[in-house]
Amino acid sequence: MVRGSPGAGKSLLGAQFLAEDPSESLYITFEESASALRANAGQLGLDITDATVLDLSPGSEEFTESGGHGLFEPDEFDGTEVTNSIVDAVDEHDPEQVFVDPLSRLRQFAPDDYQFRTEVAGFMRYLKEKGATVLFATQPSERGADEDLQYLADGAFTLSRTDRGRTLTVEKFRGSDFDSGHHTLRIESGGLRLFPVLRPEIHEQEFTAETLNVGVPELDELLGGGIERGTVTIMAGPSGVGKTTTATQFAAAAAQRGERAAIYLFEESKSVFRHRSETIGIPTGELTDSGALTVEAIEPLSRSPDEFADTVRTEVEERGANVVVLDGIAGYRLSLLGESEKVISQLHSLCRYCRNMGVTVVLVDEIGTITGEFEVTSERTSYLADNILFLRYFEANGEIRKAAGVLKKRAGDFERTLREFEITEDGIALGDPLTGMRGILTGTPDWNDTYP
């Protein structure tokens, strides 16, 4: 049973079901004509030309010959002719697959709900005894909802359409377990495409635990040698401090040593990203052209978290990506369709999936404060991280400077000092530890005479 309001995609799903083997299929339609069904399916690349269509939809003569009288008096109709037509079609074509669209339309031929349920139960048993696999559509009507039809089905699911997109929810699947929740559904060429909710616990592969360098010796020293494979690192700091550049440097270093990296941009275009990276010596264009690096800009509100997770899974499982960078967390939260808190929980699932698959993740996180009280990460996301590298502005001798430090590293030791951080035309540069200063994290430090 597939249920949903008009326009939810029930008929399209039925056509897609029959298109798998149209020569062995029967389409029983009560609403659209056979020509309209085939034309609509064909527009999406579904060929049901060879499917048998039993067209029981009302023609124009139903109105013109009655002069409009009795149009809203369905009890006066006789369902015997409909029943005979269905039996004849099934006996003649002996279909393997049957789609009834919609089954709830048969309610108009029954004098009451009890008679309707009895006749429909007999109809379903008849089709099953003929060896057919049956999909039937339903939709609520003024004469009654369609919940009472679920008992007929071995499986039942609901198609929904809102301003946040389309979803499919499994309500029942007799004899087997199923994934609960609202799964993203999209209409595209070839029909309906489903993006199931990501279940990280069912994905796992063996990988070698090792430390990966960032490609900047001083930054690797700060990180205790680098970042461990299969971990999640948050690079946090205020706007313009160098978070994206640092994350890009790590991805480029992975690509240059023969791995595959993917960067997903939620807050800028690919052209701006490429230009900005290459002006400081990070060859993102060359690495992208060679296939070692994928850079994709995510259009705002164009995908659900399930769709984005599917994009990452494809990159990891089909193209072998070892490093994934999300730039940044705030853009992820705002750009993807869905409720804000649920989007963050889905980011947690995505990170768990990547850990299980041995993929190293870098999340770019922008904090709101420039100086003053130290803020670690935004949106209470620090729990996602195995490692936290923070970048910070501070003022010294009337000049705005930057400092980098490591706040957290689960898999090993790290340098607990701060280092001055710069982005030059040759890339990222870090100075010696700022051991002669204090109060750097407040943005207005004190220093002794040994500090230049």
C-alpha cells in the first residue's frame, strides 16, 4: 500500500514499479486515461508502453450523457461491470505485477464501509492467488480515510510533500525489519529516487590507524605530528582568520601524497575558492584536474541532509575519498533542508559514518567573537570532534595578529603552546611558540621584554 495526498508521487511510483517488467504488468487506473499515464511516465524516462492498462477512468460521456445529474451520487453506480472488467483483464494477461490506482476509488461502489472492506479484501486475495505482486495506491476522501486498508497489505508506506521537499515513510513491512523515519524522496529522470536516512552503525571497513601530516611542519608540530586517520577535526575561529585555508591545506596535502580528498563548500563558490587558494600557493585547480581532489559548492536549500550524506557516501564508497572537508558547520545547517536541530544530529551521523569507514573529516566552524571571552566552537558542536584546532585574533603593539593552538586531541599528545599564525603568498606560516606572552585568548595580551 502506498498512500498520500494528490501530487505526492503515488502514480509515478506505480509506473516505476511496472516499468521493471512492463510486458508482465497490469495497470488498473480509475482516474487517468491510459494515454495520459504513458505520456506522464515517458516524460521521466519510464517506458510502460508494453504494460497492459485497464482504463476505468470516467470519460467525458459520463458527464455529457447524464447532463450532470447524479454527478455526486456515487451510491447509484453499479460496480459489477468494474469487477467483470478487472477479472477479464487478469485472466487474459496473467500479470506478474499489478498496480491499482487508487484502490480507495472502489469505495464509491460499496453501500457502506463494511461492504467496501469485504469486497476489497476479496479483490486482493484474488490477485494474490493469481500469483501477482500487487501495489495499490490510496488517498483520503470525504467518505472516509484510508487507514482501514492497511490491514490488507504486507507493506505500507506514506508519500508526503511539503515546502521542505518530498519524503517516504515506511509504516509496515510484514515479516521483516525496516528503517523508520522520513526518508528523502526526489523526482528526477528515471522516476523517484530515494535517499534513506543514514545509519552509520551498519557501515564499517578496516583501515590502518596512522597520523597524517597537514603539510606545514610547524602546524604538524603543534598537532603532535598531525591528524589521525578516521578522526573528526574542528577548525574553529572568527571570520577571516584562516580556517578554510588551513582545512584546504590539509586536503591538498592528502591529495598530493596520493590519497583522494573532497571539499564541500557551503558558504562560497568554487571559482572564488579556487582563486583564493591558488593565490597562496595551494594548487587546488591542478589537484582537481588530476582527479585527486573534488570540490563541490552546495546550493542553499537544494538538498536534504539525507541527500548530502548520499553525496558523501558516493565519494567515499565509489571514488575512494579518504579525506572530507565541510566548510562550514553554519552553512551546512542553513543550506540543507530540514529542522535546524535535526540537521546537526544528522551531521553527527555523517561524522560517525566517516569514522567507521576510516575517513578523516575536517569541519570548519565559525565563532562569533573576534576578541574578548574565549569561545571554543559555535552551536555546541565540540562534542563532534576528536581534535579541535582554533585560530584567534589578538592585538599587539597596535597591530592585529593571529594565533593558532590545539585545545583537544583524543588520539595523542599535542603542543600546549600558542604559535603566531600567518597566511602569506607562499601559504600558511607558523612562528615559534608564544611563550613570552599571556592573555592571548582574550585578544589583548600582556608580554615581557623578550617578545619582539
